[in-house]
Amino acid sequence: MVLPDIQANRPEVLINLTRVGVTGVKKLVEIARKEKRSIILLSTFDIFVDLPPDRKGANLSRNFEAINEVLEEATSSPVYDTEELCVVIARNLLNRHEYASRAEIKMSSEYIVKRKTPATNVKCQEVVDIFAGAVATRSDGTVRKTVGVEVVGMTTCPCVQEIMREKARDEMRKLGISSEKIESFLDKVPMATHNQRGRGFISIEVCDSYDVRLERLMDIIESSMSSQIYELLKRSDEIFIVEAAHRNPRFVEDCVRIMAQKIVREFKDLPDDSLVTIRQMNEESIHQHNAFAERVATLKELRYEISV
């Protein structure tokens, strides 16, 4: 008995659909590391192809087949990068969907980073959200891949801190303390201000022949905020982080601009058409709203602006 292929029928409304597929597919993925133990990621996949106007539906079961086939192969041969895995799946999708001109795969995972606290060197683990993706195009055979990461850190507000600094000056002047001693004290003891938990995000889209390391993106994000944060802290670690953050106050806009500057310096090998998304959201402690800033640009645009 031959079952009818309903998806291949002609639809009532003849328009092309940009993306058709499935979302929220969870898989265990093993990522090999040179000279280190493999990493097991619980990953969520979104899988899409485009659909021509004369076809009623996509064969969604083929998307699952493509992922399962690639992941089964990954258990017998090492996979070193999540974005490369997405590239392979995207190409496989095009092979299985002969009517599609474009295939897209998105992958998100939680990545565990081992750390030591800054003052006491206590070992702890931090969770970082990582993202990967790929888009394969049939017409020119190109594949563009994306690697991204979101890191949580800490920011402190420069505006309120400057107000508190002026208040401290006024109060010490009333006590008859000399200007020299006031400035010496203010240099040694950072003033109070309100804090935010900051969420920094960077993604870079490049052609398949270039590589972007997640660890480099993590370092850029963390160093662009006022301070890193840690899951486990002793009292001396807490003092170290609070003082470091208050010596390095930054607005949400500062974080995005500093990330952009660091990306231009760090990724000199990437081509001009690499697409960069930089985002910072600070969860305010004294407001009910959050602060947000974002920049989306090619590396060529960022290089030009920062060089001026």
C-alpha cells in the first residue's frame, strides 16, 4: 500500500514560507576537547527549511532523521565545536529536503565553566548559556555559522557613585579635613552606589571557513562589566569583588561599547562581513525596570567607527 504524500499537494494560498520546521528538540551532545575530557551538553535544537509556494507542507520527520543521523555519527568521531555540528546538520537538511533552497539550525545549551574565586581560590562551577547556529543556502552552496554566549556579571552605576563622592567631600570638609586627605581617602575607598546583575551577550556570524572560540567571547563579556560574579564566595572574596566592581563603575551603554572595542581588537583575523550582535541587559536593583543596550553591525562597520 502506497501512502499519499499530502505535504506535496498544492496549497490553497500560493505563497513562499520563510521558515517551516520544529522547535524545542532536546538532545545530548558530546563535544570533544583536545587534551581534556569530553563535555556532555543537554542541547535544544530549532530546525527549519524554507517552503516553496506550490508545496502544502514540509516533511518534518526528516528533520529528526537528520539530527539523529548526525548525532549518531558524532559518537564515533569527535565533534570539537557546536557550530560545526550545526553546519553538518544544515547541509544534511538540504540534502533531505530537495524542494528547499535554505536550511537553518539553531542550538542552545548550558555550559559549565570551572572557576576559582579571586581571593581564596575556592573551586566553583558557573553556568553559561551558549548558542550556535548555521544557515545553508542551496543556490550558491554557502554556509554561514553563528556562535554566541551569554554571561552573567555585575555592574555598578557611575552616576550615583559620583553623587555619593561629592556628598562625602562635603561632609569631610565640614569636619575640617584637608582637601589632600579627602582626595587620598576617596582614592583608597570607593564610594557606594547601586548594583545590577548584568547579562552580556555576544554572537558572531561568519562564513564556514572561519572559527570563533567561545572562551574568547566569554572573556570579552566578563571583562566589559564592572566585575565577574561567582556561585561560591568566602568573605574575603566578597570584599574583593565589591571593591573591584565599585572601582570600575559602568553604564549598560559602556558595557556594549567596550565589548565592541574588544571584539575589534581580538578578532583581527575575521572578515569584514562578519555580523556581530552585542547586547547588555542590567537587572536594576533600585528600579522596577531593567536597562538595555544593543549594537548589531558588521565587523567592517565596527572597525571603521572605532578607528576614527
